[in-house]
Amino acid sequence: MRNSVGPIVVFMIAAIVVPWWLFPLTRDRVFLSLNLTSHQRKEISRLNDKYKEDLLDLKRRHNESLLNVLDDDQRQQLKKKKNEIDRYLEKIPLPSRDLRLHPSRN
């Protein structure tokens, strides 16, 4: 039990001290400090791209599997609901990228 509380306390302290929007930069800083070769950077980039493609493929196959379970009336109803949601989302403006990364710049 003693060991299980330590990481939680450390994370809570780190979250308080370091602003949350700096965390995405941490990975970039680590990679810079590793002095990666151009070949290594290209390979990491290729792996990241492949990961994204695999996720999209998995999502597509999952959605197709879900649709195969539904009958025609249910598919029509789902399509109608999706259109309603899309129309609603089109009306909501997205915040600019700067505001999402740096909330203190309001």
C-alpha cells in the first residue's frame, strides 16, 4: 500500500506546479535530448503514421460490424440521428488553437 500512494502524490504535485499545456511538448523535448539520427526520426514518424492508419482502419471495421447487426429500419434511424448531430455540431464554433493550448491567454 505504501508504494501505491507515492505515484499519485507525485502526479498531483507535478500537476499543480507544471501547467497542463506544456505536457505535449515534453515528448518533443525528450526526443531532442536523445539526439536521434534522421533515419531514426523518419522511422518514428513512419510508425506514428502507421499507428494512426491502423486506428482509423480499426474504427472503420468496428463501425461496419455494428451496422451489420442493425436491420434496415435501425440503420435509417441511426443515419437520421447522425445527421441531426452533424447539423448541431456545425452550429457550434470551435475555439481557436491558441486558446486551447494556452488558456491563460484569454
